[in-house]
Amino acid sequence: MVVKPARIAAVALISATTLGIAAPVASAQVEPNPMVAGQRVRISDDRQCAPAGAARAASTLFGSVVLRPGERGMAARARVAERATPGRYKVTIECAPGGARFTETVTVRGGRGEGVNTAQAAGGLALLVLAGGAAYGLRRGVIGRS
């Protein structure tokens, strides 16, 4: 009996797909992702730590935080470090001390998360003055022709 390579590949693909579907999907969830330095993020266990009753998230982005029970599983809020540089970082959730661990890789982009800097405020003010001046000029032109 000769076994064709196509049959072997098909059986391997079906087996891998079946195992992939049957395997539980567990991960840490961090939202939003991507994020920027200084931004507040929500960390969740994706309802994986409920049986343990406790969970903790850790990352170089925000240190270690305790997750509390909520309506969508164990969760917490944390602020990304102001000094975080753009790149990829790991966030690990551990269900109870020594329990199951789940890891998510998140991306930090350049820029700032919250607040307006002086240049942004000056630019916004300049646009507002230009828009007001244009409206005034148009109004004067319409009134002058009447």
C-alpha cells in the first residue's frame, strides 16, 4: 500500500485543527492595545481565574496589580509608566499564588496618552482664531454687498 503525501498532509491538518478547536483559549487581556506611555489600561483574566478566586497581573509597564472580581472576570486598571518606550511588552496574569499563568504581548507606541501639551494648545488656539477671522470676513463681505 502506497500512502500519498497529500493524504498524510490532509490527516495532519485535520488533526491539528481538531486539537486547536478543542484546546481552551486562555490569555491575559489588556485594552487598549496598542497603547502609549501614561495611558490608563484595563487588564482582565478573560474569566480564567474565577475558580482560584484571586489573580495578579505583572509587567514592566505598570508593575504588579491585584485583579478584583467583576462582571467580566477578574480585572484591574493600571497606568502605563510615563517612561515606557515604544516597543512590545509582556503582561502576565497569575491566578492565585502558584496557579495558572496567562501572558499577553502588548505594544506601546510613541506619543503621550493623556493631556495636551503647550504646542498642541497653541496650535488649537491658532486654528480657532483663523476660523473666527474667516467667519468674520465672510460675514462682513455678505453684509457689505447687501
